[in-house]
Amino acid sequence: MGITLQQFKQMKERVGGASPRAVAPVFEPAVRSANARPVILGIDPSLRGTGFGVIRLARPHPLALAHGTISCPATWPHSRCLLKIAQTLRDVLREHQPTVCVVEGLFFAQNLQTAIIMGEARGAAMMVVAEAGLDIYEIATRKVKQAIVGYGAAQKLAVAKMVQRLLVLPKMPEPDAADALALALAHAQGNSCYSLTAPKRI
């Protein structure tokens, strides 16, 4: 394992007692306080428009820390889209340091090609999250809608409006971002003491 010249000088000063001032540790891992509120990352994977949303559990209501859509033009090859998904999610993970991730559950697409493409986007997202050491859970789309709107076949607009209301957002989030925030909210609800079914870990 290599160290920088500055780190070597700091260690030398410690051993020799040459410097009376306090020096920063050579390795400084991020430590999350035991009292810190959970931060949940929701991901709604799609090759051309992956939604993401980060919330922190708080009172009187959860707080939205970030949300958006990773958009990729139709002219981009799949590989470039997958790279953008991975890079963007790495930035989100680095900035907000979520404690857990939840993704949309698998569905059976009628079109095999569509299913493969969706699987590629889902895999790219999950790889980055797993790389960061987070536990990953999945929730079926119908269960998310049931948890947020109270109706398993609710339209995207209804989900977005309810997400805006629950998070007290100044404006309604984009559809894919709203779905990701809904996933995070549904996971928080599913982990409450009143939940009857535990979320599925993957």
C-alpha cells in the first residue's frame, strides 16, 4: 500500500516527536454517528432515463436530499449510457453517503429485447451500489404504488403528486425521479415497526 510524501512526513514527525502540533491521521475513514438518521437511496433503472432519489428519515416528515433523472439520448450506444449511469450514481453515493439502497423489482417484459436492456441498466446501477458496500433491497412496482398512493395500479402522475406531498417539495419531481423517491419512501414505510412484510434483500 503506497503513501504520499506528506503522509510519510507526518508519520516521521510522530515517531520522532519533532512536531508538537496535532497532525491529521494517515487514514481517515468516514464514520457515521450512531444517532444519525438513515439515508435511503431509491433507484428506478432504465437505459435512457434512470431515476434516483435520496431521502433522510426525519420528523415531522422525511427530507429529500437529492433527486433527478440520468438521461441518455437515443443516439448513444448502450455502453455509453451504462457508463453515465454508473458515474452519476457514484457521485450521488459519494455526496450523500446513503445507508441503504432500494431498487424497483423485476418485471416480466413482453419484449425480450426490452427485458435485456432493462437488465443491463439495473445491473450497472446495482454494481455501483454494491461496490459502495450498501445493502440492496427490491420492491415490486405495485407494492410501491400501494404504499404511497394506496392503489397498486396508480398512474405515474398520482405517484408524483403524492411524493411531492409526503416530502413537502416545492414542485412535483420528474416522473422517473418521483418513482425513485417513492421507492425510498416505501422502503422506509416497510421497515417501520408497523410493517407486516419485510423488504426483499438482493
